[in-house]
Amino acid sequence: MSLSVVVMAISLAIALLIILIVSVGVRGKPSGNASDLTLFMAKTARHLNGQAGPPAKLQNFVESIPMPHSAASANDKSEGAPAQERR
């Protein structure tokens, strides 16, 4: 199989997935007897439409990342240190 056929098939699959997600988002909330896939697609559509907040796991992950020190605090720490010679 040539590379162009593989790329085209992957592109088509991604396009179909996006169409499914958007169609659920346009239609609104799924019915009560919806399958797990439909519920997952509806949840994803709400996130893509900006109607839902960020997932809790993502918030926890972002909050666990240590924040780098700002340039101002780095300059404050270097004031007491002797100046290095330039060559």
C-alpha cells in the first residue's frame, strides 16, 4: 500500500470522527438509552463547544506542575552574589 493511501485513510477516519462529534454537539443532549460511545461523544462535544469546564484530572495535572521562578526573583537572589568576570 502506498503512503498516500494510508494518509488518506487516516485523514478520512479523523474527518468522520469530527463529523460524529459535531453532529452530537449540534443535536444536543443524547437520549436516555444512549450507548457509552454516544455519551462519550456528547461529553467531548460539550468540551469542544466550550460548554463544559476542564476535566478534573487535567486540572490536577496542571496544578501539580511546579511553576518556574520569574526573572525578577532570579535577579533578587543574584544581588548578594559577587559579580562574575567577563572574558
